[in-house]
Amino acid sequence: DAGVIQSPRHEVTEMGQEVTLRCKPISGHNSLFWYRQTMMRGLELLIYFNNNVPIDDSGMPEDRFSAKMPNASFSTLKIQPSEPRDSAVYFCASSLGGTTEAFFGQGTRLTVV
Amino acid sequence: ELKVEQNPLFLSMQEGKNYTIYCNYSTTSDRLYWYRQDPGKSLESLFVLLSNGAVKQEGRLMASLDTKARLSTLHITAAVHDLSATYFCAVDSLGGNTPLVFGKGTRLSVIA
């Protein structure tokens, strides 16, 4: 398996623009997590899905953030409109649940100018 | 709310020396994970500890878990430069398909 695949790897956008981050989890995994990593706040959970259903989105910072998982092999995280404070590395991770660890994608480095 | 604390947050150590990174967590859990992150890279799973007293070793790294003390340690033996990275511990508070809560990470620098 190729692991968790995220795209794009890097994104530079202007303030106010819409940004969409994409994630393909490991085949067969039934849980998907979106994390954000910054120097100041470390790794923060934004939202997670079990069996394609959003379970907890309390970590989503504002209404500008939304996430979807239309099927077991694809998820998106959208920011609209983007702001400079959204600049961070966004990681997607997936797991099989139970006692298995979460496997992380390579991340998307987002810069909002 | 589950809290995970690591210390130290920064560690500079000489090659050949031994050191221990500590990870404390605030609520009952018997599942703890250690990850490694190189600069600009993703998180790589190192160890999965699933029961009290669990000990796992890989090369110069050894991880242990004491669920009664809510403490995990990552011991580094005879450090080498290649171990320079940030190490995170993470706890699964509810088990099953729930997200991990991460510590802030320990940035390790091994110098000659």
C-alpha cells in the first residue's frame, strides 16, 4: 500500500481565497483524522470520521473550515475564506481502529499570504 | 479532558550518551504510542504500547509503559546523530476508533 496520500504537498494562496486539501486513506482503514501542526500549538485534531461519518468536529477552529468524506477512500478539508493565521501543516491520518496506531500522510504545507 | 505532557521539550545530547524522555498523561489509558518526526517530514510510528508493563525496543530506543503511574518513557542508549528528530508520545483515551492526543514533542539534537 502507498500509505496515506495527501495533495497538494504545498499550497500558497492569497488571503480570502478558498483552499481545498485532499486525502486518500490507507485502503481498508475505517477511521480518518485531520490534524493541524504549528510551532505554537503543536498537533491539534481538527475533525475525525469513522466509517465516513464525522464524529467530532469540535477542533475545527471556525465556520470557515469544513470537511467531508464522501466515501471510504477520499476526504477533503476546505477553508473558505482563508486567512494568514491558517498557515500551518495539515496532516491526514488513518487507522483501522482497535489497537492499531494512526498512519500519517506527508502533510500539506499551507501558506496564506 | 485528556492531557499529555512530555519533558523535556528540548534535548541536546552528546553522541554516546544515554537519556530518557518522559511522557505523562492525565486520564486512564492503556494505549500509548511513540512517533518520530524529522524536520519537514511526516510522523512515523515507532512503538505501540498496549498494556501495563509493556516494553518495546528497536535499536537504540526502548519504550515502556506504566499505566498505574500514567507514565511512559523513551530511553535512548548511546545516542547517534541519526536519532536527531522530534519525538511525540500520543495517548488513545477511549480505545477503538478514537483520535490520539499528542504531547508537544521533544526535539532531540545529538551532537558530536
